[in-house]
Amino acid sequence: MSWNLDTPEGRFAAAEALGPEGYNRAMLEKFERDTVQVVNGHPIRRVASRFGQLFMVDGTGLAFYTLAEAITHAEHN
């Protein structure tokens, strides 16, 4: 079965069904699959949002509409 791990509801359903170890494994697989690039030690990954797909720079709390914007931000932080 597949859960939408981009939503709180989907993560809750996955946690209930998979238990802690299975949930952690599923989230790690999602993180690895969604990571596009690592710049200056910051993984940049695709995330779904109410604004559409964004590129999040982990560790900064910011996301951008384009990969180029995310890379530029990661290079300077």
C-alpha cells in the first residue's frame, strides 16, 4: 500500500500501518528519492506544497520555485 508522505494525514496513516521502524525507513527512502542535489552541505529536495512543487534547502527553512534559486541560496548559507 502507498501513502502520501507529503501530507500529515499520509504520514500518520503510514506510521500507524508500518510502525516506527517501517515509517522511518519509508521517510528515509522518500528523502533520498526527493533529494535533487547537495550544495554546500545542504540537501536540496523537491517538496509538494499548496503552491505547487518547490525546491527546499534543508537546514535553512526556505523553499524556492526554481532549482537555480535554491542552489544560489544554498551556496551562500
